[in-house]
Amino acid sequence: MRFIEKNIKTNSLVIEAKNILETSGHYNHSDRVRDIIRILYSGCCAFCESSIEDSSFFQIEHFYPKNIAIYKQYDKSIENLHYSCQRCNTLKGRKLQTKIFSPNYFLNSNQWIETIEEKIENEMYYIGYLLFSYNSTKKSIDRGNETIKLFDLNNFNGFGRSSRQHLVESRLRVFDKIYNILNVIFEMLIRYDKKNNDAIELLFSIVSRHTNRTSHFSTMVIHNFGSDLIKLLEIYSIKKNTVGNKR
Ligand SMILES: [Zn+2]
């Protein structure tokens, strides 16, 4: 689960989709609207962050279900449409889920309010490839936990109907890959040799790609490796400059 930037006032893609939806009526009538939603969500599921390579096919999901009469009017609101893998869409079901985060906008007295990115980031975090929730005060809803449970993000249900074994394994693969690359960079920096600069920079660029918000599981990579990556980049920059100056 992560926040998706979807500014309905300034993002030209969102404005375009809004205009098409107002005139054509339904996202199903326009390939362009479906494309825009896919681009906004970087081709990753709004709820489990998986990409098409880790998941089944993708669907456009209504956060406020269209089968509930009072939400029918939001059927074609871009604020209500999210890119979702088929499994998350199914687990979310056709009822209103009041205890989970919305990826960007939520309704308050018929008004769309923007979710705060930090809210999601501060309430759910990764340790390794598993997601946890900072269990907030007893009185408030623990949205982190509810989200993890509903979408079975840690594969609690094992081999059951909602098993997310594949999802957890995909996250583990990304985690291991980044962990190994950072270790190699670390070793190369200890035995620093100028002629390895190209190789080191290539490895850095691979890791950086995974921290980009357009990559699947980027939240996990940033949570686990963000500060290590910055430290290694600093060390590299120092080594590169001092060794370069000596010659
Ligand atoms: Zn999903």
C-alpha cells in the first residue's frame, strides 16, 4: 500500500481523464482513461504494490463501491478509481471498507479529501519483506493492520483462498537482490579501485531504480535500504575524489 500522487487540480493527466469521464461517462468507454490510471499508478497495484509480472491481471477498482446506491454517483469520479491487481480487488470485495487507507482521496460529507502521504508511510512499515503496523492508540482504527489483514499482504492465510504467497515471494526476491547488490558495492568500496568505477555506478543505478516510486515494492526498498544507500553513495563520492586527486 502506498500513496499515489493524483492531484486533480494540477496534474494534466488527471484533468484529461476527468474531462473524458465527464463527457463519455465511464472508464470502460475510454482506453485513454484506463491508460491514464495505469500511468498514474506506475502499473503497480494501489494496495499490494505488485506489478503485472508479480500478479494476475489488473482491474480498475472503485474505493467506494458502485453497487452501493449512495456511492453510485462516484462511479465515474477519477478520485474513486484505482489501479488494482485482480486479487486485491477481489479481497476488497463489493462492500465499503471503512478501516483501510485510500490510496489518495477519500470522501467526507460528499466532499473528496486528499489522503496524506505521510499518514500511510508512518503507519505501515517494512521489516525485511514483511509489512507491519505501528499499532496506534486503542481508540483509533489501526488502518495499517486492517490493510495488511484485508489484502493478506504478509500471506497470513497461507495456502488458503486469499494466499499471497506469490506476492510475499516476489517482495523477498526484490529484497534479496538489493541486499546482495549493496553488499557487493560495500566490498568494492572497501577494496576501492578506480578502475571499478563504472561497475560501481552501474550497481548504484540498479538500486536507485528500485527506490523510484514507479518501481514495484519501492516503499519496501526505501524503508529497508534508503539510509544505507545514501551512506554508500557518500563513501563512494569521497573515495572517488580522494583517489582521483592523488594521481
Ligand atoms: Zn494488489
